[in-house]
Amino acid sequence: MKFGGTSVASAEAIGRVADIVRARIERHPVVVVSAMGRTTNALLAIASTAAVGERDRARSMLCTLVDFHRRESAQLADLEPVFDELAALVKASADSGELTPLASDAFASCGERLSSLIVTAVLQRAGIDAVHVDARSVIITDGRHTQAAPQFTETFDRLSAIIPALARQHVVVMGGFIGSTADTVTTTLGRGGSDYTASIVGAGIDAEEIQIWTDVDGMLTCDPTILPGGYRVKICSFAEAAELAYFGAKVLHPATVLPAIDKNIPVRILNSMRPEVDGTLIVADAPPCANAIRSIACKRAITLVNIVSTRMLMAHGFLRQVFEIFDRFETAVDMIATSEVSVSLTIDDARVLDAICAEIAEFADVSVESDQSIVCLVGDDMRRTPGVAARVFGALKDVNVRMISQGASLRNISLVVSSADLHRAVECLHREFFGNPDPSVFA
């Protein structure tokens, strides 16, 4: 059972977590928690402030964070060792005048370490036999700080040796997002990594189910920040969930489903503020659905790059040359489409785009369009349903589509539109495909 930041954001929220855990005590839950609310952002802001020499301001920010955790924990947990460590980190960063990736991980890890201690103490006060396990003792990673990769063999060995025996007698509580190298140096799995931790733990102990408790009722048929009023998706496949997560469905971290897929463990997304709702169940093979589309995902702040070279286009080695440049600058490409006269692609990280374009300009013409958005329609049943593309473009007859791509899996159709047209595009597509949804799959 993984509880996200909003689910543990306050004493009141953690009280709800205790009730949810108690109601499932017979299933021997293992609890993984995110940092409270926006704690990780606050910790990284403190780290950055200290590193630029603003020592007093960093200390003041740290005092605010400490007071918040003391207040919301009602002094139930001994948090002072973590606070002392944070004070030492502030001093070290201010003295050195830099924030290394190693130090960044040390700062960021403290959020989950604090929240897991607090949740353990609250569960104990509620009469639940809870025990705290430091995630760094079981989640072993490489040394790539801020984006560490789990070492699965060692991690699964440790998880299987420690957690099941404890879970038979206690409710195990641990922090998500954090791990350590084999040399016990603290690492983090990247932002959103608590979902990943839950999936790793679930796979490592052969759990019957991995639950992701958040602040929404499950996956919806569209992003509620763009178009409110979507339907809850009752069930979808791992493959659909992975596509939706990659293309912007914030409810699930893209890497979450990978360990679950390997072990074929169902993942369920639930709402900690409405635990009576069944949520969304993610399984290996979802049942066929009368709706060709399971959900519509969106990815904003996209940059569209158009490359034209009448001399080299489609010549041997041309695409390799283009993508070697993106690879060298460590910039991932989301979508690509080619024609006889151009290659178009999208990126969501434009920090080094000027340098990329300068290199491409040596052998091709390149233009850039910023403030674009990807709209991605996902559904396993799309490949069995004729006429989906016709319905998509019929719905978007008044929207200027800048780029089109259909995955080889025939599971998604992705479109690029101007961000100014995003709401209208999603509204038209949702009306077309979810005007009369299949009640067996949507609620």
C-alpha cells in the first residue's frame, strides 16, 4: 500500500491512512509512504539556498520545515536525528558553495525518512502493531544520484529475506523514493519514485496486489485539470497504463508498472479521501471493451522540432546522424514522424535545444515551435476497431493538428496541437469517444 504526498500531508490525512490500513489488516499490508505534501520541493529549495551562500535564509526555511513536521507528528516520533542531519547538510552546502548530486539526494531523502517515522508512530498510537524499516537497507541501487537505478537481484534478495517475516506479525512501514548503494550511500529513484518503490517492494515479496493510494478516484478518461467531468476507468492493461503514464497521466509514475509486469501483480489506484471507491485495477490483460479508447492523456510544454534536408533526407545514415546528436545531449524524443521532405519530432526538455539545433544546422535546415502539447489516445481495443482515425480527425475538424503518430503496437494515436488549442481538442475527442461509455469499464 503506497500513500502519496497528499495522502500523508497532515495529521488529519495520516489519521485517514491509519483507518485505511486497519480495515485491511488481515491482508498483512506493507506500507510505503511519500514525503508529506510538498516537503521534497522544500528540501531541495533549502539545499539550493544554502549552496548559494544564503546560510541564514536556508536555516530559516529549515526551521519552518522542522516546525511543520513536529506539529503534524504531535511529537509522537523521534525526528531529531533527521533534523540534526539536515542542519549539518545545510552547513556543509553553505561552506562548500555547491550542491552536488550526492548532497541533493541526502537532502531529498529526508522527506520520506521523516514521513515514514511519523506514519509508523501514528499507526502505533492507533493500536496497530507497526514497525519501521529504513528503505535504504533493502532498496539497493547504482550510484547514479538523483536518478538511481535499482539493482534488482540484491534488492529482491534483501526484500524477500526481511519483509515477509516481519509482515506476518506487523504492519511494515517504509519510505518510498529512497535507496542506497551497496556502500550504504543514500540515493533517490527520481521524482515520483515512491510509486516505483511500491512496485519494487511488491514484486520483491510476491505481493497479491500493489495499491497506489492518491487523491483521485483512479485513472480517468481525461486529465481533470484540462477537462473536468471525465469517467473513472475501472480496469485497464499494464500496456495501456504505461502509455498513459508516459504521456502525462500524473496519477501513476511511468516506471511503476515495470516490476509489476515482470511478476504479473495487479496494481490498483485508489483515493485515500474516498476509500470506498473501487479505483482503477491494472492487470496484464484487460477484458475487451466496447470503447476503442480507454483514456486520453496530455503532455504539455512540448517543443516541436522540424528538420528538412533535401540533400540528405532518407539517405543512408541521415536519421542516425540526427539521433546521435540528441543522444549526445541526453535529450529524449517523445514522438517522431517522417515524410519525403522532413523529419518532425517532439521533446519535453529544451534546455540544450540551441546547441542541438546548431549541430543539426550543419547538414539540414531546422525550425522550432514551442508551447505545443501532445494529446494521446490510448486503448488496446483500438487495433480491433476500424475507423478510429476517421473519428479522431472528424472530431478535430476545427483544430489545427501539427503532427501525427501512431505507435507500432496500434495501442495509441498521438497528436501535437498548439497549447492554445489543447482544451478544445481534448473536449472534442472526449465527447466523440466517451459520449456513451461502456458501463462495464467506465464509471
